[in-house]
Amino acid sequence: MTSDLKNILETLIFISIEPLPFEKIRTLLTDFTSEDITEALEALVQDYAQKNRGIQIVQVAGGYMFSTKIEYDPWIRLLLRVERKNRLSIAAMETLSTVAYHQPLTLAEISAFRGVDSSHSLKTLLQKRLVKIIGRKKSPGKPLIYRTSNRFLSYFGLESLKDLPSQEEISKILEEKQDAE
């Protein structure tokens, strides 16, 4: 592995607007083997993981991207004068979790799961690009079908939907929270 390859990877990840998938890197760097690229990526991630750096390279949404370390968040917010993330309402979070755990599904199905009209929450999630339309259902009225987006994965720091907590994990967390109160 050459340090030149690490520098190339660092540059590509830095310039990429969205998480850069390994497959895309592989198609760009045809002069290198997959093994060389993997080895260089792992070394680069380790270099940035050192304590003496304020940024890191993380693997989210099926790709690699730069991210600031959480311990420096207060100074970033001071600089940007904005809150860390726009908070989602409880209704939007319920709608988003319904989509995440039961996707793909229609607005009627989302509303049925929640027991209330979810059109406003869904519109908010579409505007924030956390949910996307993937087509129409082949049923009367041909309703739109929704699923989570790659931005959803990035927003919550997930590599894939498999990283979502299971029902058992959620129950355990809620029990621990109740015990602590």
C-alpha cells in the first residue's frame, strides 16, 4: 500500500458531498486492487481515529465520509450559531420509525399503524429528505409508496437498516430508563 493511495482516498472522501461507497471508489481507482484499497481505507480510518484529531472518517449509509468528533460539538455550534440538528416533532419521529421498521408502505398504511393521519408528518420528512417516494402501489387509487432514504441513515449514523435497534433492545432501554427514574 502506498501513502499516495491513502492521500487519494482522503481527497475523494473529503470532496464527496455524500458518503462515498466502496464500489464507487473501486470504479475510480482501477490502477489499484480491491485489497489495496481496503487496506488503505482501514489505515486512513485508523489515522483519523486517533485522539489528537477533531475529525474522523466514518462509515455511514453504505459509504465513507468525514465527520467531526462529538466532543467538539459545542464549539461547532458556537461557530455556526445553529442547533446541532433540527429536532423532529414526536409525530414526525413516530412516522419516521413506522416507515423505518415497516417499509415500504403507503400513507394509509403509515396512518393505520399510528392510528392518526400522518400526512403532515410525512410531508415534513419528505422535505427533510429522510423519507423518499419509491413508486406507486398497484392497488385502487395507486397510492404512493414510501421508504427511508440514505440521508436517514446518515442523519442517525447508521451503516444500514440492519443497524436499527430490535424491539427487544428498545424494550430493554425503556426498562432501564424507567428503573433509573
